[in-house]
Amino acid sequence: MALYLKVKKLDLSTGKQQLIALFNEEEANNFGIQAGDKISLTWRSNKTINVEVNLTEKYLKPGFIGLYEDIWKKYSVDMNEIMEVHLLSRPDSILAIKKKLFGKKLNYQEIYSIMKDITDNRLTNVGITYFVAASFLYPYTNEELYFMAKAIAETGEILKFGSGMVVDKHSVGGLAGNRTTMIAVPIIASLGLKIPKTSSRAITSPAGTADTMEVLSPVSFSAEEMREIVKKTNGCLIWGGGFNLAPADDKILKVTYPLSLEPYDKMIVSIMAKKIAASVTHLVIDMPIGPTTKIPDQKTAFEIKEKFEYIAKKYGIKIKVIITASSDPVGKGIGPALEARDVLRVLQQKANRPLDLEDKGLMMAGELLELAGRARKGWGKKIATDQLVSGAAWKKMAEIIKAQGGKADIDSETVTLGAIKFYVDSDRGGKITMINNKKVNDICRILGAPADKLGGIYLNKEIGNSVAKGERLFTMYARNDARMALAKEAIKKINVFEY
């Protein structure tokens, strides 16, 4: 079916080889035309050219087609001239997504076309959503996962940090608290290893490493700024979406975030693409498992582990995936500000520091030191402990905070928390047998985390503790009364503790 539109000359040039025509978005939707579609334009004397579609909401009224200088100057098109429009084909990325939705395997060129169109904003959120949904219907093969990680990395910037090892530690998430990366990074950096840590925002939890570090310093930097921070301190703790590092991944994350969805295959690719882009040579993966975490059991964990190892081997990355049984949160604070306070208490060796967070952070740092050949097998944790107890780890963290624009002299007890506080006490006596990660996350989100960094929960009890009637179980923090009122209503139906 032909579509007839009037020409509007645009005083702009695309500067691209591919000729592009601009459509009003509403009109394009009415005729089933999408960004990236290839169309033919025919006008007086049957002159015909093929162009690619771009969409706009406000720069063009329905009934018009916008032609850039690249077209109207070269082909002598008049203002208000009538164009006959025919759809020729869909973008390669759309065809590739349709192919996957029918359960067929994708090659590298097809996967690259998807990632490239996401990066260049040629694939709409609807198209990205279908792409993510496809992995639920038909899991990707190991080879497809490798192709995806490669394509995501190569459609963005590849960072180089000179010669030598570049090490990293990453958690797959899903466990409340567990801010071990912020313990491990300064320990590793204080020993002279380069550890340029980039993290995503929280997806399925009330805080990610980037959200928590942002309480202490800015986390959005350009690639060049990141390199300067690492040059000064050996490490950094920044948001990976602040520059062109695996940009397709962050756009996919924005689609998955509202539904708290992160398919395992997508999680694996997201992590590995950013490690590839950051030129990581040695990587430790923390994979918590448990009935209320992101990964529920050993079987699933081993399947994911095998996929991590496959992609790492393709790129020559030395990797160790550590599967840890996790029945409760790590640390006491849940939510960006509360987790930042926990981290500082550990690094500053305060008496009230959460010992489970300290122990796991030391274990992860030790594993990375052994993987990198900086410690004999079984000795990594001791070396990491010496760095923490001596104050070297906190000194390094203070350097990183300062290099990222924060206050290096910050004390754990001066971290600002939500102004509104509410104590939740036990209505009976007993012994705590379980803390539900998912329910902790739910309440923290109601309190505003992670968007509101001041909201969250402080756990006054942990698994194995005995509790008497009227004794405090946890403390809720919120920025305002409205948030707290919602959380108070929620805890009438949500049981965080089982005892």
C-alpha cells in the first residue's frame, strides 16, 4: 500500500552515507512504519530513491515527510512536493529479534545488528523488550552469549589501562546488603593491583555498588576521567553508564528495571561485556544462592557458572566463580546510605562494624589475590586482613573517594540517613531461623530505595539470635512521613523474620 506525504525541507544534514527521511511518530505508527525501516520515495517523473526512516514527535506534523539537505539538494526536491512512499524492508535487528522469538539460533552479525541499533537509538523500547523476552522463551546457547557479550562491548568504548593485569570482583546481586566490592576494591588497590570497578545501578535490590558509592562521592565520569582516577589510586568505584562503556547494556537495563526482571543469560552477558570492555584479565564472581536470592539452587548456579567460564575462556580472562549459600542479608544496613555506613564501619574498623560483611569482603579479596598470583593458595585472606587491620585499606578508600570528588575524611557515623525513623519490635519471643531477602528488598523499595538513598532498613537481629517479646527486630528509615506510612502499612502483611 502506498502512502502519500508532502515534503518539508529540513535545514540540516545527517552527515551519513545512508539517506534518512523523517516521519511524524504518530503517523508512522498508524501505517506500521518503524525507525530503521527502509522505504522508497517516488515523486514527479517517477524519480525514486531508497531511504531509511527516523521518527520525531514534535519536529514534523502528520501529513509531511521531512527530507534532510542530503536528499533535497542532491535530488532537487521542492517544498510541499507530494511523495509516494512504499515500505521496502525491516531493519536487520527487527528481523533478528523475530527469528529468536521463533526459537532459532542467531549468528554474530544478527546479534551485532541488534546491539548496534540499540546503541544508535534505532531500536525502540518495544523492540528491546521483545529482545529481552526472547531469552525467557528460548535460552541462548553459550556461543550466542559470547556473541552478545562481544557485540555489546564492541559497540561501545574499549578501555585500556596500560600493560599488566587488570583485576575485578563482581557480584551477580540479588542478596540484600552484600556490599563486599567496596571492601575488596581498596584492599586490592592498596596492594598495587589495578582494579577499575564499574557497576550498574540496582536492578533487583534496594542498592547497587554504584548507588552506595554515590553516597560517598560522585560516580559518573567520562572514560578519560576514569583512567586518571585509576592512574592516581589504582582503583575506582564508578557507574558504568556514565560513559560509552557497553552502552547497549545500560539501555537494556532501563527496560528490565521497571519489572525487576533480569534473565540469567542477560545478567551473564551484562557482566562479561563490561569486563571485556574494561580489558579485565582476572575476575572473581560472587554468586550467592538461596531460596530468597536471585539464584535459588546449586543446579542453576552451576549452569550459570559454566556460561561465565565459557565466555571468559573465549577472551582469555582468568576467572573464578564462587558459589556461596546465603540464607540472610550480608551486613546490617539495607539501602544506599545504610550500606555505605556499614562499609565505612568495616574499613574504619569500628567496634559496631558488621562482621559478616567484613569476613566475606576479606574472603573475596583473598580469592582475587590468589587468582592474580599475588598470594599462595590459602594465604590470600590473611594478606587482605593485614591490609584492613593496618588501616591501609581505609587509606586507599579515602584516596579513591577524594579522587572521585568526595570528602576523604568522612566518618561512618556522620553518614546522613533518613530523617524519619521507626522501630519494629517483636510481638513474641523465639529464635530467628530466617530473614527473607525478597521481603527486605520489598520494604526498602517502599521506603524509597534505591532512588532515595536515605531510605532503607537496619537489621537489629540476625539468624540464630534469640528475641524476646518487645525486643527490636529492625529499624526503618525514610526521607518523609508519606514513605514511612506506606512501609508501616506494608509490614502488617510482610514478615521479614521467621522465628
